[in-house]
Amino acid sequence: SAVISQKPSRDICQRGTSLTIQCQVDSQVTMMFWYRQQPGQSLTLIATANQGSEATYESGFVIDKFPISRPNLTFSTLTVSNMSPEDSSIYLCSVEWRAIILFGQGTRLTVV
Amino acid sequence: DQQVKQNSPSLSVQEGRISILNCDYTNSMFDYFLWYKKYPAEGPTFLISISSIKDKNEDGRFTVFLNKSAKHLSLHIVPSQPGDSAVYFCAVRNYGGSQGNLIFGKGTKLSVKP
């Protein structure tokens, strides 16, 4: 199956700063997604990263807070902007691969 | 309100016995159901799925059962092995959304004891 690599795997950031998470896939994929898992909660879809156009955000998530880039069919970035402690979560990149949704290993973000 | 519920946060089973993980959902329009397994510091790994036109799907030691009238699905692992110890997430495809628009339960932590 497709291999998904996320960077960084973890980070500790100061409140008010921004962090950009990178997601690289070893195969071209049409659909890429970003999920969040807050402590003790289930995974929640943030947005669908569309190649060559603006991302499609789910209810409760906005572009100013979570800007997403998708320059080609193998790469995407998610930025968590102006971070607060409430943004401390695991952020996961995922792709649709042969009708299955695959996930990267996640980025564990702690905001202090 | 949660649309996908896994009411057991944890489950402990003896090696070789059957593990049964349960999941309930609220919307009868959901048409595709998935189970993922997650080890610490790793992303979720796809295990098995089932479409709403079926009531059972089997893959090796893993079987998923779907009871549409009860809006309930379960994952059976037989026989359970210590390497199965992980958090198991139930997910449903959110109808009308993209393929990747999955709604997850909170997970059940399975411990298989040797």
C-alpha cells in the first residue's frame, strides 16, 4: 500500500507561534485529508486537501487557523496558526488508497 | 452528540480466546463501516471494512458483523494474540461526504494477556 511520511513526528511549541506539518506520500493519490485527535477524543476530520485549489474545511475548522497546501499529488502541508494550549493534539495526514483510507504516523503537538 | 459510540474504553482478554469489540451508530443512512487498529506513536492501521449490503465480512482472524436494525457492529478476533493489544477504532463513512470523511468512535483499548 502507499507509504505516508509525516514530519515532524512531535513538537513542543510556544503559544502564539505557528507550526507547519508536512505529509509526503510515495505514490500519487487523488485524495488527501488532515485529521486531528485531541486527548481522550476520537479522530476528527479537519479538511480535505485539494490539489491545485483551496482545501475544503469541515464545520468548526477555518482556513485562517489551519491553512493547507497541496502543490501536487504526493505532498501536502497543514499549518496550525497562532497556537494555544487547546491545539495540543495529534495531527494525522491520510490518503485514499484503493478505496481504503490510510494514515500517516501522526504529529504529536504540545503547546505550552 | 456522538454519532459513533464505543462504550467500552478497555477490554482484557486471555491469549487464544475471542475478543469482541462493539460499536453503535446513530444514523441509519451510514453505508460503510471500518475498523482501525492503533499502536502507540503510530497512525491508525486499516483492519477490515463492511458495506451496509452485507452483514458479515471475514479476513483471517478478524470478522466484522453488522446489525443494521440495531445500528450495531462488532469486531471479532479469534484467536486473540498478545500482538493484537492496541486501541481499536470503529469508523463510519459520513454519507454525502468524500471517501475520506470518516466519523470515528473514541476507541477501545484491547489488552491480550499471555
